[in-house]
Amino acid sequence: MAQIDSPHDAPSEQSEGREINPMEARLQQAQLEYLEAQRDVLRNQISTAIARRETLRTVASMLSALSVVVGLFALAWTVWQGLSQLRLQQQERLDTQIQDAVRGLVDEKTNRRLSALTVLRIALHKSQTRQQEILSSIAYAMATENDSVVRDSMNSLIASLSATDFDHEALAATLADLAQVSRSLVEGENLREMHGWLYQRTRTDSAESRVQSVSDAIVALLRLGARRTDLHGIYCANCKLTGLDLSGVDLRYSILAFADLSKANMRNALLGGADLEHSKFRGADLAGASIVDESPRGYAFDSYAERRLKLKLGSFGGPDFSCANLAGADFSGQALFFLVAKETGVDQINLLATNFNGANLSGAKLRELPLLVVAPENHDYFPFSRGPYGSAPGGAARPGNPTSWREPLRYRILRFGGEKGRAASAPDGHVVDPRNQYASGLAQISQSFANSNWRDANLDSWLTEWLKANEPSNGKGLPWARPCQDDIVRTK
């Protein structure tokens, strides 16, 4: 039997026997179209159902994923809460450890104080918010710490700090605390009046040893870049401050004996009343600095010279400003030069003048400079005095022209040796010429200005006249002076 492709092509039984009624044909055609329409509706319904099913699957997938996200968020929140609680507990434990360690710094037992320092060393790196408190506690503990091992451990801790790991303000605040501790020790223990101990071996539990440890900590912080402009009255003898930026810093009344500040930037620094015995400013920049002591309670370094001489403790030397830039610096009222009579009767007195070898003195003020003179009891004649030198026939010539002196010369006179009331006489019976008595000190005055531009300075008239009459040579200068070479600073 042949395949039927369409109702229109289906053979009709009636067609073989009879013709199809047109009405009947139209009815069949309508039925066929109806069936086709129902087929299309059914197809659309099936397509819609499939689309809805896919949509439901997508929504179900999204809901499933969302539930996973919500679950993960809930888990993360729980973990975060747990970690926050853990961190809080750890911080509370650390705070407790820090408090116990700070109290341990003053414990009676040495091993406990050392253990406390170990805890604080670790805590410094764990708690940035407590750094200043920890360092401040260590600074003030130094004031009373008598054990040198513990003090060395404190200094080791401070020296090990890193400027990149610690807050700058914390380091600066610690420097201020150490400066206050240093001042308290100097004033409270009367260290300013006890100059002899600087040259003697002291007990490790003494105030002198404690203040030395504090000065070591101050130097360590300065080298870390910590900065405070107010460092007045501190103890920093023998400190190595070479090359540091100390511009504008107030160091008035500080003890800087034997300190080395070579090549330091000390522009506009204040040094009035400071003890500068044998301090070294070689090649330093002190333009505009002031060494004027404007306070009646000041402790200028010439006072230290007097105490040293009264204790007969060997030599005394002024500061070394060789090769330094002293443009516009003010030395008014400072005892820079020292004279010792040959007949003092005191053995091994050696006063060394302030060294200006190769310095830039443009506009520097050296006015109203007192001379520190060590004379025998029976000696009443001094160089640069207005009266004649001695009573030798005709008197002795004075250096310079006295009519050019615009101000009186001040002396600080110390008496040693000789018989009081009896004139110091030469073997020929003439009164000794002061120029011979003070020959060494007078020569130092000239030599101290060797290789410098002293003519550009604002000098006392007596000093100007002396230097003109005894002009410094452009040579070695003072016996202990060294050539400037790379150290020279001639910037105006």
C-alpha cells in the first residue's frame, strides 16, 4: 500500500465510486486546520513548560548558591568574632605583662629586673600603642638603677631600637624624659660641683655612674634621629656627638666636658653657661650660635677651671673650635684664655687656651672676655693692666696702645703659692716683669688664632691690639693643633 503524505492526498473510497460533496470537503478541511491549530497550541504549551522548568532549575541553583554564600558569610563572621575575642584576650594578657614588667623594673632582685627588661624588649615590638610608655618607664628607672649590668641592659635595649620600626614621637618623648632624668641627677646629686670625679674611677652604684648611663642612652637616641630642642642642663661628658644635627638645640648649662661634637650641625645652638672643658667642635658649623651666659646662676666653663685649679687636678683646656664655622657666633663674656704665673708654686698647672685654628670668625663676637689668671700671693702685676709693669726703672712696655682700649679688662684671679705681702723679685732685685711671668699664656693667645680670619671678628680692643702686635703665624698654631684639611668650614 502506498504511503499517505497528507489528508489531501489520501485516496477516498468514495472517489472511486462517486464524487466528493464540496460541503463535505470544506468540513474535512476545517477539521484538518483545527487539528493543526491544536497541535501548535500543544507545542507552545510544551515549550512554555520546558522554559518554566529551566527557570525553576536556575532559581534553584541560585538559591543553592546563595545559601552557600550565606553559610560562608556566617562562618566568616563567626571566625572574625572568634579572632577578635582572641586578639582582645591576647592584648589583655600583653597589657598585664607590660604592667608587671614595669613594676619589675624597680624590684629588689637583680634577676627580676633583668627579666622585666626582657619582657619589655619583646613587648616593644608587639604593642606600638605602648611604646612610649615602655621607653619612658625605662628612662626613669635609670635614675635609681645602681646595678651596672641592668643599666647596660637598658642601654642595649635603647641602642637596638630602629627608627623605622618605632614611632618618631615616641623616640622624641623618650629623649625628653632622659634629659629630665639627667638634669635631676646633676642638680639633685650636686654633680656640677664635683668635677674631680670625672677623672676618677667611681663606684658602679654611684650617681656619677648612673648619669653616665643616662648620657649614653641620650646619645643613642640622638643617633636614631630623635630630636628635642630643649636639652639644657644635661650631663653629656665624653659623649660622641660627631656629625649630628643639633641646630637650634638649647644646651645651656649642660656638662659637655671632653664631648666630641666635630662636624656637627650646631647652627643657632645655645651653649651659654655650658661646661666646655676640652670639648671638641672641630669642623662643626656653629654659625649664629650663642655661648653667652645670660643667667646669674650660670655655670660657665671658667668656673670649672677654677674648681679644677683649687683641687690642683693637673691641666685644664678650653674648647677646640679649630676649622669650625663660627660666623656670627657670640662668645661675649666667656673666659677663653688663661694665664699662669711661673712663680705660683703649684706643680704641673697647665691651662690650654681655646683653639680657633683655621676657624671662620667672620662677624663673631669676642667681647668683654675675662682673663683667668693664676698668680702667686705676692704678685700684683698682670699683663694688659693700665699701670706700668712692675717698678723697674722706666717701667716696662705694654703690648698695644692703651689709648685704644675702649673697655676695662676683667680678671678672674686665683692665688697660689708665694709669700703674701712680699714682692715677687728677680735675682737682681727688680720686680718681675709680668710678660715673663705669663709668657706661655700670652703666646697661646696669639697661637690660638693661627690660620683664622681673626681680623673679620668683633674683638675686644685689648685682644685686637695684642694680635696686631703679636700677629698669629699661618702655621701649626697651638702645639696640639692639627691642620684643617677636609675639616675646614669657611662658609659665611
